[in-house]
Amino acid sequence: MAANPTSSPSCLTRAETLLPPELEREIFEICALTRPVIIPKLMLVAWRVKNWVEPLLYRVVHISPERYPSLGVPLFTSDILARVLSERPGLLENSVRHMYIWSPEESTILSARHRAHIDAVLSACKGITNLFIMPGEAEYCTALADLTCLRQLAVDIVNLFKVYPARFADALFRNVTHLEIFAEAEYWEGSELASLPELTHCAFWNETILEIAGGAILAGCARLRYMVFLYVSGSLNQIEHASCAELALDVRFVALDPGAFDEDWLRGALLQQNYWARAEAFVAAKRAGEVDSSLYLVPDEKPSSDPSFAS
């Protein structure tokens, strides 16, 4: 019996060999989210692909002199973002979800123009859910109050409170679940954090918070699940160990070295392992009896390199 020529693969029509549009889009989006730096090349494939992946190019915005090529995140400056905002304002507004702002004092980008650009971008990108602002920048960011979707915030609260005198009662903190604080305890009261209705994760760097505010934070914040003391020296001093040991009576408290903090932030934005994930795993192990409940030092671990993506 002769074969039906229409059933031969070589005789299939072009339409029959194409992937379903939904599947094709999903493949390109996964590729783009896995390594955002290749998105400009993907945009050259076809107009439909450009429309799918271009917004993902701006999903994670990392403004920093430090570069991490292995993570595949594109380079951004405030000038680049200002140009995109001017030419296509809706693109940034609907795309940016994670933003990291670090402009060291010795850098020429710490200028009035840079600050104006950052304010303009933050004013436009009201969908930001994760924001990291290095000390020295927050006092210029007058647009933060409009970020009603903000869930994760790392900020110098001393400078921030110069702009937002309502302090933690400001609407800026209404939906924040993860708060990383750069400030000494003398500038605020630990009990103030109890006013944050959604706060479940709190982290800080300064040892005076351990001594002065740590106990008040744990006692006053019933919703708090994790409190993390961050250190970068490779080890704790005697005073820090003594304070940590006392706070460790509460299973929610841990101390850890996050390593390169901007790299750690990027990993979190890409849904890889960051210090929050390490803290959560350690506390879970203590609750399960797998780790002595009196321990508080989270062991150093090599971050997972498995690429993934977040909403």
C-alpha cells in the first residue's frame, strides 16, 4: 500500500510545524528570565518575540559599579533609565519589579542629575516590589511613598526619615514584609517595628541594634518570623557573640555573613538562594530539632547557581 504523501513530515505545511504561540512565548520568556543579558539578541528574532521579552529586560534593574557576569544581569545607569523613560515611559512603568541603587561617593554619577533621574524612575515605576538603596541615596528619593506594591526594602532609615517624618508609620511601609535596616539603634526604637502590619523578616548590620533594640524587636513584633544580624568581617566579636547568644533564646533570631551584599540581592531578585533563604532554612531546621535551638550562626554555603525567575 502506497504511503499517503500528506502524512510525510516533509509534506507538513509551515503552520503545522510551528509551535503553539503560547508555548513559543513561554520558551522565549524562560530563556530571557534565565539570563536577561541576552534579551537584546532575542529581540532580533522577530517582532512578536521583541514584544514578549523586551519588558523582561527591565524587570531587574541593578545600578552599581560592581558587575556579576555569571548572573547574566544587564548593565544599567541612571542615564540609561532616564533615556528609556523619556522615549518609552510605559515600558519602565510596567516592567521594573526589582531595583538596586548604589552610587558610591567617589563616583561621578553621584550628582544632581543622577538623583533627579532616580527620583523620576521611582516616580514612574510604581510596580516595584523589591528596592535596595545604599546609604547616602535615600534622602533624595522623594518618590518612595508612591511605591504601594513595595514588599522588600533595604534602606538607610536615618536619611529616609529626613524625608518621611512619619517614620515607620508612613504608608511606604504598609505592605513591607522584608526590611533590611542601615542605621544605629540610637536613631529609632525597636518597638516601632511593631506598627508594620505585614513585617515578617527583619535584618540589620549594626551591633548597637543587637545590644539596644534586638530584644524589643523580638518581643514587640509577634508577626515577625525571622530576625537576622548581618556581619561581613568573617566572624563576630565578643560583644556581638554575647548579644547574639541572649537573643538566640528566641528561635527566630540568627546571624550570618551574606558575602557580597549586592550579589546576594541579585540572587534573590532572580529567585536563587540569598541570605533570607539561608535564614529561613536554618530556623526551620531549629524548629524541627535538626539543629540545636541555642545555635544562631548560619553556616556559610555556596549559593545555588540554578537560574530561575520571580513574578
